[in-house]
Amino acid sequence: MFFQTLTAQQVFQPTWESLKQYSTPDWFQDAKFGIFIHWGVYSVPAFENEWYPRSMYQQGSAAFKHHREKYGDHKTFGYKDFIPMFKAEKFNAEEWLTLFKNAGAKYIVPVAEHHDGFAMYNTALSKWNASVMGPKRDIIGELATATNKAGLVFGVSSHRIEHWWFMNGGRKFESDVLNPEFQDFYGPAHEENETMSPEFMNDWLLRCTELTDKYHPQLFWFDWWIEQPALEPYRKSFAAYYYNKAREWGKGVVINNKYEKAYPEGTTVLDIERGKLADIRKLPWQTDDAASYKSWGYIPEDSFKSVKYLVNNLVDIVSKNGCLLLNIGPRPDGSIPEEAKDRLLGIGKWLQVNGEAIYGTRPWKIFGEGPTQVAGGAFSDAKDKPFTAEDIRFTVKGEFLYAISLDVPMKDLKIRALGSSSLNRKIETVELLGSNEKIKWTQNNDGLLIRPVKNYPAENAVVYKLKLN
């Protein structure tokens, strides 16, 4: 593997010891909020979720039955036949970036290739890509250009490694997956318990380095299956290559992975899917969550989380040293559903007033207090209970401490952690971000008591800016 023959002058070598020299860049620790974009051929059938290309070949599944009824036999109409229907005729990268910027996002991460094996960029390694099929446009390239123009940070995600087994259901009955003409798209379609071939893993590495060289992403997100033991030398090689490229560019970069089986702690940035942590993590981390409940990709019958839920989650995550990467799923024509737009603009409206307490902040000595317990860990988003005004989260920046109430207080608010006995410091000033109204407050041994105001400047959560002596 030629990527392992790095010169001594390069800082990072493909060893865990060398990769532990990595440190998370300031831009990521300051950004706090990014947009994830699951968009691909799977938005055409738009049934159940973005795993349709797998489930449509799983005999007995709802997707299998749906496909037969709507599109016919799998041998004559397979997943490949959705590609010409994926036209992206309304896709406008600059319009997307205007929306994302208005949402208050600081970085974006479109899916460069999902498990289905269809690349959304101009790759030299496969004809099955959006530049030569479907939209016949370099989607990732257009988004990279628009992101840089908008002054945001550009990243990509790769789910390529899961393609090793993703289409294997189509090998178990008469389907187009068995047609040798389409082997370069559907293959290898092995079983999950089969060890990946060196050729497949090398192809994965080449695709990752190609994305790096062509689009200079400052964040590279991987799904869970890169943790396979056989991939370890390739994982190390890519991280060393990517980190050394970042030195050439003079920019800080991030690799996101879900479990420490893939990369040891300190060599990358941990990502938790649809979940949070119950306490502050010393190292920066990230949640990838979706604005909707049912699917990462577009489906017409999806249900969406409230703006309050999303704002509260952002605040909770930031108070624990994390960032929120929030996903949306555009339609096959490239338009973004109104429900997703509304959620993004709702977050942006809140951040316009309260962003000072989010961007560029760091955790305090405790993340917060309050009656609502957070369900920690991955896939816990549906288990969360609504936060109340008594749920407080803290962030710090410079000489200021921000106390964020996760609802609009309609009565006296007592923050116990800010009592003179526990704080050992006196509070000098209390302001309400976005308001000129004078705040009535008192501090005693038991806590800080803040009186409600008539007109709050924001919905869903309010921020008190405190200066301590």
C-alpha cells in the first residue's frame, strides 16, 4: 500500500502512536452547528428510508412487496433503473447555502457516497456517479464551491465501506443484481461475515483520497462499518494521509467516526448517531441527528421534530463540549422540503438572538442542572423527554458565563449552581441576551433567583449572560 510509505518529514505516520498527535481544530470547537445532507438515488423511490436499495432486495420485506407492486419484477426493474429518474433539476447549491447560512450553520457535510454505491461526485473510479448519470452534475463539487463562497466549512461523508454487503439480498433470487453487466455497480454484494478483499479495501482508500484531493474537505465523516479489523491498516493510512494533506493546506481537519473500535480515542472526533452524552466529555465530540424522525433521506410521509426540540438539543450538546450535525433529506429534484426549511430557519432565528452563548464557547465546570434526565447514548432521540424552564445549561466564553433556560420562564427561576455557597463568587451583572430590559435578580447561598420579564426576545430557550467578580 503506497500510502504507508510516508516520508520522515511528514508529521503523521500510519501508526496509532503517531496519529495520537492529532488535536481537534479550533474551527470545529467554535462552530457548534453543521448541516448533514442525505441526498441520492434513494430519494426517487422515497419509501421507508434511505436503505431502500437494500430492503427492496430483501424478500418478504415491505419494500420488496412495494417494489414489485409499483415497479415490477426486480430482474427487469432494479435499483439502477431509478438513476435516470434522479434528475436534480431544481438543485441550486447557492440557494442551499443561503438557507444553511440563515439557519446559523457553520459547516456542511453532504453524503459523497452512500451504501448504495452511487457517487455524488465526479470520480475516476466508477462510472456510477452523478457527473455522468442521473443529474449529470458534480453535486459535491458544486456544493464545495458554494460552501467556500459562503464562508462556511466544507466536509463530506463516505458510507462506501458498507457497500461490501449492502446489495446481497439481490443474489438470493432472480434479480438484476445477478446480471454481470451491472456487477461494477451492485457488487461485490458479499455477506456481512465475509472478510473484505484487499481489492475492495484498497478501492475504499482510493475513493477517500480522491475526495480529499479533489474537494479539500475539512471534515470527513465515516459510518460505523469502518471498524472491521481487516480495514485497520487502511484506516491508519487514510488518517495519516488526510492529516498530512491538512498540513499542506494550512487548515485544521476532522475525521468523525462512531466507535473507538475504528479509531482510538484522541486520534479522531467521536460521533454519536441520534443521541447525546449524559455529561461533559473532555475531548470535543459530535451528535449526528436528523430534523425528521423516520428517515435520513427524503420520504413524503416523514414526521419532523419541533424547533424547540432541536434548539434544546443543540444547547444541551454544546454544554457538554459537543457539536450538532443536523441532517435534512432533499427531494430527488433538489428542492428541500418546507418542513425541513422551517426547522432550519427556526433554529437560525434563535441563534440570531442567542448565538453568542453557543458559537466559540466552551463547557463550564458542570453542564447544567434541572429535573429532566437525558437519555445518553446512540439512538436515544426518541426517548428524550421535553425540557422545562428549570432545566439549565451553562457555557462560557471569555469572562462571561451563560446560563440557558431550556424553555421560556413564566415564573421566578432559581439556578442552584449559582448560589454564593456553591459558586464561591459573587455575580456582578445579569443580562438577558437580545433584550434591553433590566433583569431583577438576587443571589444568596441557595442559588440565583431571576424574575420573569414581560417580553422575551426568543422562543424555545432564553439566555442569561452573567459576569462574575
